[in-house]
Amino acid sequence: MTNTFKKLTLPIAIAGALFTSSVIATPVTEATSTVGQSLQTSSAAQYQNIDLDARYKSEVLFEHKSNLFWGKGERIKVLSKTGDSLAFTEESEHVHPILTKHGRKMDQAIIQVDDNVFLGYGFGLDTPVMIEGDDGIIIVDPGESVQRAESVRDQFRKITDKPVKAIIYSHNHIDHISGVRAWTTDAEVASGEVKIIAQEGLTEAVANWSSNLGTLFGHRTSYTGAKHVEEGEHGTVNDGLGPRFMQGDISFIEPNMLIEANGTLDITISGVHMQIVNVPSETKDEVVVYLPEQKILHAAEVLQGENFPNLHTIRGTKFRDPSMWFKGIDTMRQFDTEIMINSHGRPVEGKEAVANVLTSYRDAIQYTHDQTIRYMNKGLTPDELVEVVKLPKHLAEHPWLGEHYGTVAHAVRQIYVGYNGFFEADPWQLEPMAYEQRAKAFVEIMGGRDNIMKTAKAAIKAENYTFAAEILSYPITINKDDMEARKLKAVAYKAWAEDQVNINWRNWALNSAAELEGTRDFSNMISFASVDVLTALPSKQIFDMMTSTLIAENTLNVEMALTYNFSDTNESFTIEIRNGIAQLHETALENADIQINTSREVLNQILMSGPNAQQIIGKHLQSGDFSFSNGSLPDFGLFMSYFDKAMSPEDIMLIVR
């Protein structure tokens, strides 16, 4: 980033002593700075006059004149264009020109490979793919919402009216599954008329983002997409992976054909021979699709488009193992591939070009992983690691590794935490001063609020934006209504955002500025909450998510159990509250305090009713479809009162805290 090492000229009072800005601008200690300097010297010497071999020369990998794929166009062609783009592509002083150029690759188009493979490119964040067979079609990645999927479906139906025979979920993320109801129905899937194919861990992963941490993930994803500010030059311009994630109806139908972990499904559907292979990478349930007769590889999101990958996503996720990821790409390199298509990014034509992209991509991941481990073993901590782990020239300048989506810097931090945990070895981190008390102490030793404000203004003038934002955090923590400090921090973030080529960093800064100013617009926010997803999940996962919402402090002296018996699925589940924990049993617990006899269908109606749940329960009590064989409605109400309700996104403050 352009402002990282700019010096702050104003001396800063810390603990009664004056330290010049050169101290602030040098984040590594004296002991480790030598390591950093030696690496920078050796890196410069190593890559200054590097003679790139044939893998990286432009004649191997070049953009088609259409700007919609890589290659000569011998087997790929642009079938049609709508003339629209969901990305913001105008030049603006408020948008980094590299980010604008990236968005200009995202025009809406139907791209055809051979005579039977069609990509719905640029209609949303994800690229649905249609493979036409003898008597039907196969859809790979149905789209990010029902509405986005319908927009692609309408284009595909201009090509063929053959029925859907199969849908392949490449992995569990919301933009790869949520448009499924635009293509098929529950009845078609239940009858086996339509196959939904996925890796066996997909449904459990969907349950995690849609329920357990759905509130937080949805909220943080809104920041990642800058959904609380206007779109365009002062807001989101594209989403890195594609033009934009467009919130719509989130649907889900559970797969009826599963691939085992690390397994391969060799199958022919409508005359199309496919090998569907589990390639753990971005997610453990990721699958790629290979058409051996045509030598076409659908790389799913193992490659995250033309971007350095999100080895960690700052919106929040479990640890992504970089070692597993680059080894997954090695699996893909074994295919004899002449055309590569992706869930994100433009297709690549030519065997050498595909090999170039796959090799470079996996090398960048391994380089980042291995060099982080190397310097961890020298004792460096995350703040120091980001200064020394940098991609070499031949990878940093590769056209598929621009840091528009992931960055080496935030990947390095997560690799450290993923392997080593949060503790950087200095014991103060084990028991730091209480959060707000610490803020008060920092304000005091920095000379008080007025000195912090003065210093922050000087830092902003010197374009040292993140330092200004950091020190302004302390007076805001002490007084969350300090609008002068909040607005100044917002100024710093807006200015920093304009420097960013990484869309996630830009968007977080802009959304954070809106929170600081109190101007967040929630009308376009992203929500992972979906009744359709919830009602499609297995019953076990519905109840399992409840256990983490128990209000423990209210139940330390409570022992109580609730059993649900479902007549239509022949299932029984018991949630047992026991002194501050809630345990799920996949059976009816004998002598449970409350025993409810109903059906999963009725439970779905209750889940779908939202705030009208009590009326729905009352209706089914009268009909006998919801009855108590032990306990009563007041007992049921008491039991449910022990479980917490999710906060509204408006009440969750990520920055003003």
C-alpha cells in the first residue's frame, strides 16, 4: 500500500517521552529489522534481473480482444453480450485505477466452449455453467440467488429448452448454491428426476454459515461488500471475484448424490461423461468437474478468479489450510486440460496457458505458506512477518495474482494464527488490562484526547491513514459519542480506501467510515438468514444450532429437557439443559419434562412463520398436529426463554466499540 511507510513528521508524546515519527514508521524491532533488511536485499538481488522461463512469457498467456477470455478463440467464443455490467467501470479519483481496470473484465456475456458448454458470465458474483447433453442439461453452480440464477436461466433458455438433469454444487458458499430453485423443485429432486451432486460435507457446512454464525457472518460480509454505503465511486465498485454479489432470495435443496471425502465420481449424464473430484482447497467440500473427452476442466473456486486467493477471508471463516490448497491444485494439474473454466474469472484456452495459470497460482500459495513458516521459525510475529513475506516478481506481477481479493499480508497473519494461535509469546497478552481501562490508559500516556486529535490530523495530512485510525480508536472507546473523533477516523478510512487495489480492504474502510459517521444504510445489507435453507437442513442440524444460543448464566441451576417426536420422519431429538450447557440427544430422552409430538412439516411451518410462530403453534395445537404428551405450553415457553435471540445488525457495532 502506498502509505505504509510514509513518515509522520509530528513528534508524539508517549509515556512522557518524545519519540520521533521514524520510530512509528519502523514496526520491526532492532533485532528483527536486520532480518527484514537482509531479506529485502537478497530478494532484490534474486529477482532484479530474473529471466522468466516460457511458463510466464506473454505468448503463452494473453487476453482475447473481447476482454472476456484468455486465448486465441479457437474453441471459445462470446456467443452474446447484454451490453451491461454490474461493476463500476468509470475512471474516478476516488477509485484506484488498477481496481477500475479489474472491473472492466466483467461485462455480462454468454461465453461458449465447443458446442455444448455455456457460461453465464458477469450476471452476478458467481458464473453458472450449463453443459448440454443428449436429452438434458447439467448446471454447475446454480448462482448466488434465485433472481440472479433466473437472469442466467433466461439466457440459457434461448439456447436450449432441454430439461435439467443434474445440478452440481461446487462447494457450500452462498454464491454457489442459493439459486438452485430457479432450476429445479423439491419434487424433482426427491423423485430422482434431477440429481443434485455435492461432496458429503456440504450440508453441514451450509448449516454453519446459515445458522450457527449466520448473524455475524452476514453482518461482516456486508462490510466486505460495502453494503451500507452507496454503490459507485464512493462505495463498492466490484467484488474482486466478479462484478457484485447481488442479495436476493437464498434457496437450498439438499444434495441427493454425494461424493466421499477425497473421492471421485465418474458418471455419465445425458451422454456427457464427467469426473467430479473432491479437491479440498478454499473449502474441504470443493469439487471440480473434468470432461475427459473434451479436455475441459471446471476449476470451481480452487482458483479464485484472477486474484491472489483469500487464504483467509477477513469477513471471517475457519482456518483455510494453504498447504491443503496448493496440493489440491496439484491434483488439478494432473488432468490433461486444454480449456479451463471457473466459478469466478474468465476462461483460459490452451494447454500451456492452463498449465501456466495453475502452476503460478499454486506456487504463490506455497511461497506464501513456506516463507511464513520459515520466518515464524526465526521468531517473527505477525506484524513483522508481513514486512518480510512478499511474493517474488514473477508471481507478484502475474496477471492471475493481483491482490484485488486476497492479499499476502492478511494471509500471512492467518497462517501464523492457524498454526500457532493468538499468543505471540509475550505474557502480557495472556492477561491484558481490561479493554476500556486500557483505552483510558493509552489516552493518558499519549497526552490526552486533544493531543491524539492533533496527532491524528497530522498523520492524515502525511497520508499515514491507518496510524491515525489506530490512535483515534482509544478516545472513541472511552466515549462512543465522540463524533469529532469518529468523523476524523472516518476521514482517514475514506482516504485510505481510495489508495486500495484490494476490494475487501477498500470496502471494509468505507463501511467502517459509515458506521463511524452513523450513516449506515441497512436497506441493501447481506443476510445469511434464510428460511428456505433452514427448512431444507436435516433435523439434527436444526436442533444442534440451538445449543450455542443457550443463555448459560440463566441456567446454572436448571435441569430440564425437551423432546421432539416427528411422526413423518420417524425421528426424535432431545435438548437437555444441564447447569449452563445444552446437550443434544438424537433420541427421545425418557421422562423428558416436555415431550412434543408433531411432524417435521409442522416444524418447518413454525420456522417459516418468524414472528407469527405462536399463532402457528396455536393452530396446530387445535388440530392435534402439535401436542404435548408431557408438559404444557407454558413449560415449553419457559424452556425456550432460556435461549438467546440474535441481535439485529443495526445493534452490532464492529468499529465504534
